[in-house]
Amino acid sequence: MEVLRVKGFFIFVFCLWISNEVMAATIGNSSVSSRPSVLKIGALFTVNSVIGRSAKPGIMAAIEDVNANKSILPGVKLEVILHDTNCSGFLGTVEALQLMENEVVAAIGPQSSGIAHIISHVANELHIPLLSFGATDPTLSSLQFPYFVRTTHSDYFQMYAIADLVDHYRWRQVIAIFVDDDNGRNGVSVLGDALAKKRGKISYKAALSPVATKSDISDLLNSVNLMESRVFVLHVNPDYGLAIFSIAKNLGMMTSGYVWIATDWLPSKLDSMEPVDANTLNLLQGVIALRHHTPDTNLKKSFFSRLKNANGTKTSSFNSYALYAYDSVWLAAYALDTFLKEGGNISFSSDPKLVDTTGSMLHLSSLRVFDGGPSFLPTLLRMNFTGLSGQIQFANGKDLIQPSYDILNIGDSGSRRVGYWSNYSGLSVLAPEILYKKPPNTSTSNQKLFSVLWPGETVAIPKGWVFPNNGMPLRIAVPHRISYLEFVSKDKNPPGVRGYCIDVFEAAINLLPYPVPRKYILYGDGNRNPSYSELVNQVALNNFDAAVGDVTIVPNRTRLLDFTQPFMESGLVVVVPVKEIKSSPWAFLKPFTAQMWCVTGAFFLFVGAVVWILEHRHNPEFRGPPKKQLMTIFWREHCERSWAIRANHMAFCSIDYQFKLHGKLNIHPHSAATILTN
């Protein structure tokens, strides 16, 4: 009996030991907390940058406001872990991996689209949402990166705003100058698609290295200045974008006739350096720039005033990224509060795929997976609240709703807003908040902007192109005929051809307000007349730019080329058989059919009989022999119809039992002739 008791005791102790080991192993593999006292979120951006100097105060202010609000995350303290990417893709990636070791439930950032592409793969594996306020690359919205949540507007909308702006001023070609990175390449690609829908195009894509020197910038501007287009779209980083304008001014590219359109990097730079010095404004005179539109509310003004008065800030001016960073923290706070109230658990575990089995020094096994991430992500995407930057609500494609931009014209006295753009109503002089209350209207007549002061301090809209210094003259094909030389023929004197067609073409060219370089090229061997259909095909194949000559306009050729209006008779006639119609004395009967004539005669007799019945008892003219009465009836009937031939109604008159019936009968000789000839 004692032996059984001892065995039972050891079995009990052994079971307790196994339970403790299992629980310890479980705790070592996963940390679980249903309502933690502290929640950590990460922040990943370049602190010492145009965007970072505004974003950091915004994030810190949001953390302070969330913790002070007792209705959001009650009993939970929200902490932020900040990692600086130092404007480096490599260091930014390393900093992001270190951030993921701290069991953060979300990360505010990254600022760079290049880093976002890399870190999004890590976020997908660790189930940690990235709330980026600065990565605007349009391709980041793809289904490849479900945990990337953009809390600002994608460059997709900004490029369509630029396309609408280009189309508004009737320009057809632009030159895109951009930084050759993910954000620059993909943004310009969307711009090309947007312009194509407006029947425009990017005539040249000028790529700059992310570490371009002043010499590189000068060489690039010199090359694009030799091209035809004078409309430049500048999509670069805010840190060295002003250097491009400085070099362009030295090259004479900021004068009349040039058009410069800058994306939101320029207003972000200027807003963060207020007051802007006069030299910078003079450098940017006439530039058009787009800025993220945020409603002008009292809450926004008080927030900027609060940041300027805060201690420890490195700048006294802030751009719109401070608002987006602030709203990103509140988005995470609202989503976490909803997630916990709906029974979600905050737990982290190790990823078995990252177990170190090769002795690597990277320690990837320290990266923690957010177990609640798959449930937390949908909660984030269904949040809906009004932030400092506007309405925070996501559409089906994970983009913020109601994207809009301010269109600014920069002058000597600062930036002047000349209108707005929104994907709701396009270009307008009314704020988007007003337009959202009206039905959408994107018609051409509704696209309006205030007047713009262009480079060179002119209000005249630049035509947007010039003849390039390195351009080729128009290649004009001229048929080398051996007959009808009066129309076109070879000539020993310049321009090498002569004739009536050449004279008409030269007269039209001379009416243009600008010169047109051209070169006439004879088509044919001069021994026989060339094939005009083959000449048309050569122009369609772009072997020639145009053709001048006595080219007949026929349907097959109009399918390939556009023709001018004919300026001489072609001599073509149409031969058709003619059937001679003999005249007949009975032609007057042809306007009516036989049935119609019968009906007319019957009514004639009927009316005559009625008149005779009513008249012969009182009127002596209707008495006498039957032959006389019949003649009277026909005569009176004829007189009555002749008198009422223009009557437009039937009239019944009853005076002393007299009754007259007048019918409409309106036949003119030319009407009958028309019926006969048609």
C-alpha cells in the first residue's frame, strides 16, 4: 500500500513538471495579452529631411493626444519606437528589420517608396501593417502588398491631375524629368498613361540619378533644351529639386516660352522653409506646382500653431506631411481600440521559417509575428473618421477617398492658388469640399482655373513647343511626273520642284505664324509616272512626312491618310443611263391616283346634289330644263371651289335654308411639277 502511495506521488509530481515545461515552452514561443497595458507602434522615416522634420513633431503630438484621450484605448499606453532610415535604402531596410524585433503592432512609415517595396515583403510575412504617410509610388497599392496601407494620396491621382492640366492648356507633349528610382519611374509611367487618354504623350523621359551632381543635372538640361517640347514635368526629391531650377535659370530655361510643372515635392519644400527668401521665389517665378489639398479648418490652424510653439522642434514651418503623420497615428489608435473591443488578442510568436539553423549572425529568429495581424488589417481598412488632413476612409483599392490637390502659381511674392483638382470634378476654382455637395461635372466647359503668370512674367499661355535645334525638316514627297508638268515637276532651282501644287502649298506655309523647315523629295524615276497609291503607302509607313501633288482623293487612300480640301477639279464624271419620258396631255392627272380622282369626282357630284336640293325651290337659277339645271349645278360648284381654293377649313352656312360646303383644295403648278419630277 505504501509502495502504491509513493508511486502515485511521483506520478503526480511528474505530471506537474510536464505541465510546467509545456507552459514555459509555450510562453517562450508566444507572448499573449488580451488587454495589454502598453502597445508599441514603430515609426520609420528619415528624420533630417524635408518630410521627416514635419512628420516627427506630428507623430509625437498624436501619441500625446491619444494617451490623453481616455475614450480611446482606456487603460492602455501607446508608445512609439522611432528608427531613422538616414536617406539610405540599405540602412532603412536594416532599421526596419530591427524595428520588427520590438513586437510592434503597426509601423508608421516608411517615408521612401524604395524602402516600402522591400519592407512590404517583411510586413507580409510578420503580419505587421505599414501605415505610410510618405510613400506615394502608385504600384504599392497592388495586391502584392496587402499589409501596406497608404495614409496619403497616391501619385496615381497626382499624375492624372497633371494630365488634366496639360490638356487644359492644349499642350500635347511634355518632357518628364524624374529621379530614377521606384517612385520616379512608376510615377512617370502613370503620367504617360494619363496623357495618352488625353491624346498627349511624354516626348522624352529624362532620368536623373538619386545622387546626381550639378554637372549631371546641367548635362541633362542641356540635352532636353535642344528638343521640341517646352513643357517640363519635374518629379524629383525635395532635397535637391531647387538645384535643378537654379541650373535651368543659368541656362536661360526659366524665360518666356517655357513651362515648368512641379509635383508636390516643391510645395512641401517651400512650406517647410517659410518665410521663403526672395532669391528662391525669383528663381521659381512662373512655376506651376501641385500640393496635397487639406481643408482649411480651425483645427488644422491650431495644430500648426501648436507645433510651432512646441519645444525641441527643428523647424518653425511644417508641410502637409505633418498632418498625414498625425492622422496615421490616430488611425492606428482607432483601429486598435476597435480591435480590442471586438475581442482581438495582442500576441506575438516566432516564425518557424526564420529559425537559424546555419549559424548566421543576422539573428532573423528574433523577428516576431503579430498573430492578430490578419484580423487587425481589415479593422484598419474599415476605419472612418475626420482627421486634420481630411476624411480618413479607404476605397476598395486601399486608397484614401476624395484625392485632391491645390494648383499653385509661384511668383515673386510667394505661392498663389489658381485652382484645385479632384478626381470628382477635375479642374475647378471652387474648393473640393464645395464640389462634393454638387453632382460631379467633368465636362470641358466646367474645367476652369484662374490666370497664371508664366515664366518671363507673361500672362500669355505658352504654346509649349518650338522647332528643335537638332530637329529634322519635314520630308515632303513630290511625284516625279512625265506628263501634266504644269501641276508638279522637277526644277533646277531651289527648292528643286515647281508647279501649281507647289505654289498652293508654299502659299499655305507662308500663312503660318512660324517657320516650317521642309525638304522636297522627288518620288519616282522620272521615266514614267509613279504609282500614286504606292506614294500614299510610303507616307503612311512614315517614310515621308507628307506629300504634295495632284493626288486624287479616293476612299482607299482616305483610310490611310488625311487629305486637304480639294483646290482644283479632279475631272471625274459619273455616267448613268437616262430614260426619256414622253410628255402627255393627260399629265395633269398624275399628281393623284385613279382612286383619288374617283373620290374627288364623287364628292363633286355629292356636293352639287346637296346644293341643288337646297336651292331649286327658292332660287330661279336652279329651275328650268334638266340640262340647264345640270349646267348651273356644275357651274356654281366650280365657282364655289375656285373661290374657296385657299380655304383651310370646311364651312357650313345656313341662311334661309341655304347650305354651302367648302373643302380644302390647294394645288399649285410648281407642286404638281415637283411631284412629276420626283
